[in-house]
Amino acid sequence: MTHPDKIILLAEERENLQSASAHLRFSIARTRELIQRVREEISPEELERLEFLASRFARLADMLIQRLMRLVDDIELTPSGSVLDRIYRAEKRGWVTHADVLVRIRELRNLISHEYAADKMAEIYEAVFILSPELDMISKQAADYSGLLIKRVQARLA
């Protein structure tokens, strides 16, 4: 793929990331009062709100770590490496203060994708609720960085 094509793709991924962040913020707001009662009996509608939050969290984490970070590495001619390598580069780029936050986000995303035990879901929902604002903030930093990268590359190509 040529550089201009990668920049177009980065702009699309950036827009998708921002949209997914907005959806996550909406779900955070809809579960704020509910998270206090997550270990009690909750209605099917309330459970659905929690499931949406977890799903949106996992989707945003994937978009950030698996797609946007890889694409930024590619445009900056950085060998992609492992997920952990990408996470440490996110810290160096200023997207996150401590890489361990992104490690926890990634681990939680994996747990969401593979956990089916009902007795662990309350813990997962609580962790998602706690880490969601962090993921949203990291996504904003990544989107801002991507926007600047787009401008830098476009200026070089002009």
C-alpha cells in the first residue's frame, strides 16, 4: 500500500476510533448508577447495558491496539513487533502515562472475549467500568497523535 493510501486508512481508523470512544462514553453514562448494584440481582435490561459497556470496551481496545497502533507503526516505518512492543511505544508517544494501564486494558479485553462464567461477570463489569475512562483518554491521545501524523505526512507529500 502506498503512503497516501495508508494516510487515508489512518484517517478512517481515527474517525472510527473517535466514534467508538463516543459510544463507550455513552455506555459509561448509562451504567454509572448501575455499577454500584452489579453484584445484586439486576434486570435483563440492566444486564444488557452492562454487556454493551463491556462489548464497546473490547471493541475500542481492539481498534486502538490491533488496528490504529499497527497502522501508525507502519506509517512511521517502525517494526510492528508484539502487542507489548506496541503498548510500550504508545507510552513513548505520550498516549498513556504508564504502559501497564494498556496492558491491563488488553488483558481485560481478552477476558471479556473468553469469559463465560456468570460468577465472574460482576468483577469483569466493575473492572470495565473503572478502566473505561482510561481507555477513552488513551484513545483521545492516539487520535490526536494520528491527526498530527496525518498532517505531517500530507505536508511532506505536498
